[in-house]
Amino acid sequence: MSDAIRVVGMMSGTSMDGIDVAEVVTDGITVQEFGRTAYVPYSEDERQILHRAMGQWGGLHVRAAAKLVTRLHARAFAALDAGSVDLIGFHGQTLAHDPDNWRTLQVGDGEQLARDTGRPVVWDFRSADVALGGHGAPLAPFFHFACAKYIRVSDPIAFLNLGGVGNITYVDPRLDDVTDLGAVLAFDTGPANAPLNDFMMARSGHAYDAHGALAAIGTPNMDVVRAFLNAPYFRKLPPKSLDRNSFPQIAELVAHMNDADGAATLCAIIAATVATGMEHMPEPVSQVLVCGGGRHNPVIISMLRAGLGVPVLAVEHHGLNGDMLEAQAFAYLAARVLNKRPTSGPSTTGAPVFIGGGELARP
């Protein structure tokens, strides 16, 4: 078995609010220790540079975003004051994702980041999976399996990440290895924070609905929710994945509503798509552990509890860090890549075989 190393993972998600930085001590199989964390928010100007490149595959805006992402991640690594780190896992910023046409784009230069930080960097985690016919997402499930072992649960559970897009991982901790048949199943559930945040910005200039305060005084339009669930995506069997902008019609569905009802309806859409996704679980789960920014919205959590019929808990209930779980995941995956272990497979991304994605750049 490989020796455990100290790895820093860095993640900038589809919500595009900033960079999460997290340290993990791992051998790429088990997690021995969770270490320091840091968060570096984007300025409004930086966020606008990323927004201008969103959905594009090349050109001036994409090149500008790539340079910015690399530079800001070097700054984020420095913010952690990570003197004894052996390896960096660098996700980069997803700008476009189209696995049906065998392509995905995460910008950021791992070679340059290795030079800037003086550390080896694992990056470009998704391209190899997509090139072989996988969806390239979600990639956190193998880490979720390690987390289930770390917190010592004994029955099947689900990890629900509510970032810009929602994704869920079924984990059976009774099995020994993540590559065992039935150990994990993962897929994107539907939109999560991205359309709600966009709605808030357009209506109020606020980046998000803090504590669900606006949604809490609104009434969701359930006819709109039911109509949304008629989208073909929700009838597809997993594995399956989404782009941040996979549902452009969602803004039109709430355009005629007042602010509170629009926010409440978007929350109800999030909860309803998760409930629909739960129908694909191989076995009933004992609990749903929520990570990502959406877990801070009590309206979403209340709707999930009403719709799922099982305990819905923030991952902090088990001592995990819901703000940093994805960054920690890419630290863990980087260690797997270094040790030539798979990072995705048929039950997580739909790839035909287990794949060790990621490129290694040395300083």
C-alpha cells in the first residue's frame, strides 16, 4: 500500500463565487486526516471575466479566463500557507461541458501552476473520461466512498452536493473497495444554486438568497415545478451529467413571478429534481448528507426533508466540512492519479471502464 501524502485540492465550482482550498492526508484509498482550509472569493471584476467566457469553447474570453484562473489559484494556494504539501489537485474552472459530443472544458494551466507553486500538480481530471465516452462528471463519488468509511457508517447513504448544479452519490459502505460492483452510483440531479443565484442577482443585485430569507416568504408554483420535471433529462437513467446552462428555460419559468415566489419556486425545483433522482438509488438509503452552498438554505433543506422521507443532514453532522468537500475530493483524486488508481468508472460517469483521469505536471 502506498504511503499517505499531504495533498491540497483546489476547486472553483459552477457557482463561480471563489476558490475553495483544502488539505487532505491520504494514500488515495483512505483518508487519514483532514487538514487546513482556505477560501479566496472572486472580486466582481474577476467574476465577470469568468462569466463572459462561460459556455464558450475558445477565443479571447476563454484565454483571458484561463490566465486568470491559473493566477488566482496560485494566490489561493499561497493563502493556505501550505509549507509541507507534497501534491496539488487542480480542478480548474469549467466553462463548457458537452459529453454527448465528447467534449468538456476546464480552463487553467497545470504546468504553469506547478511552476508558480513549486509543487507537482494533477490537473485536467475530466478529459480522459469524456474521451472514452464517459460524462466526465460527477468526479467526487470515489471520495464520497472514502468519506463514508471515514465516518464509519454501516448502511447505504447518499451524499448530495448542492453547488451550481446538484449531484448525488449512492454509497454502500459495506463493500470493501470503491470499484466493487454496487459500491457507488452517481449522477447530476438537476439545477441547484446557479439559477437561484442568477435570479437573485437579476432581481436584487444580491449574489444569493441568504438563509433562504426571500424564498421563505414566497409560495412555490407547483404547476411550474411539475412542468419542469417533464424535461427529457429526468427520464434518462444514470449515470448522466449536466452543464451549468443545461436548462436555459428555467429563468423564463419564473420571470412572471414576484421575487419571493420566484425564489421559492426555484427552491422547489431543486428539491423536486433530487426527489426524482432518489428513485434511481439501488437500495433505500439510511440518510442523505448534504454539502455545498445549498445546505445553508433552510427552505431547500425543509423541502428535501418533506420530499425524501429519510433524514436529511448537513455533512457537518458527521464532522465533515460541507464547504470544502469538493476541494478535498480533488486532493484525494490527485493522490489516486499519482498512484495510478482509477478516479471514475461505469457507475459514476458512465465510462465503459475504470479510468484514472488527470495529468501530472512537475515544477
